[in-house]
Amino acid sequence: QQPVQSPQAVILREGEDAVINCSSSKALYSVHWYRQKHGEAPIFLMILLKGGEQKGHDKISASFNEKKQQSSLYLTASQLSYSGTYFCGTGDYTGGFKTIFGAGTRLFVKA
Amino acid sequence: EADIYQTPRYLVIGTGKKITLECSQTMGHDKMYWYQQDPGMELHLIHYSYGVNSTEKGDLSSESTVSRIRTEHFPLTLESARPSHTSQYLCASSEYRGSGANVLTFGAGSRLTVL
């Protein structure tokens, strides 16, 4: 089942923060986050596997809730380079190693 | 530096032609995938492979077929292209990082236009 991402689109000014959510109706084995810039391939950002886990690097971090049905991606003090489409990808307990992606959140950071 | 290569990057072809999109990776990954993505839209899994001689259909029905005769090679074929096949096709492979974590590395994509 495809995860649900929200919001569909975000427009920010440089330095502002954003939160992107990804949710599923059933418990997930894993949540991946990828960013895709226009005309390019998606690039891996991070993966979360454990309920209650939080991780991040630089000013981009993510969390996975205790029930493992929701993840959030946090972008703080956004930079122009953060612009792109963010996808969450999920693996469930029945899907093996397949990763099913949400519809994506389009983020545009302006100066 | 790309470790997963897709050719052609762009292809414009007429209806009814047979096409093969090539995908090769040099990382020795067992698992490979094909995703279909319309411009600015979501990624749909159409095929995946556990390893050599293993292929499975993804969650989005596709008229394409795949083969996996060698670990590094995962071509996608359309026997008779139609305008509805116009899309971008992204190939990926995954690295197992322990505890069930399969991280995807994507190729640059093949953008197909069928007239």
C-alpha cells in the first residue's frame, strides 16, 4: 500500500523550517527518505528502522513514531539547495525488500 | 560518479516498435528495480529482482517485461510501444545495510516518448 505524504507542496523563504509527513495504515518495517531535483535521479537521504527512532545530518532530520506508522522529515533553516521533491519510501512486513513510494512533496525555497 | 547506468537517456520512437531500456550496475547488488515516473509525479514500482533468474512484477501493472541473466544487468523490454508508454523509467539497485535496510541507488533514468 502506498504511503500518504503531506503536504503536497511547500514554498519557503531561505531560513524557514518545514515538516513533511509520511503515514501508513499499517506498521512499517522501514521508512526511507529521498530527494529528487528536477531532471535528476532521486538521492537517498536517510532510513529509519526502529519505532521512536530519530536521526539526521546537517539540518535535515527525520523521526519514526513508536507504532512505526508515521515518519516526519524536518528541514530547518532551509537553503536554496533544499528545493526539490521529497519522497518517502516504505517497506512493510509482507513486501520483503520492495520500497513503495508516496506521491512526493514538492519543496521550493526562494531567496 | 554513477555506479548505475541507463541507456538510452532519451528515446523517441513510433508506435508498434520494440524497445529495450538497458540498466547496468557495477556495485554487485543482488536486488534491482524498475520504477516508472511521469514528469513531476510519483514513482511506481513496475518490476524487481532478487537476483539472477529472479523477476517479479511490482505494484503497478505494466506491459513491459524484464530479465536478469547477469547480476549487473537488468534490461526492460516493451514488445510493441504505444503512446501510453510515454514516461520516464528509473532503474535502481539496493545495498543491504543490515537490520533489513535496503538503500536504493538510482540511475539517471530513460525518458521514453512514443509517437
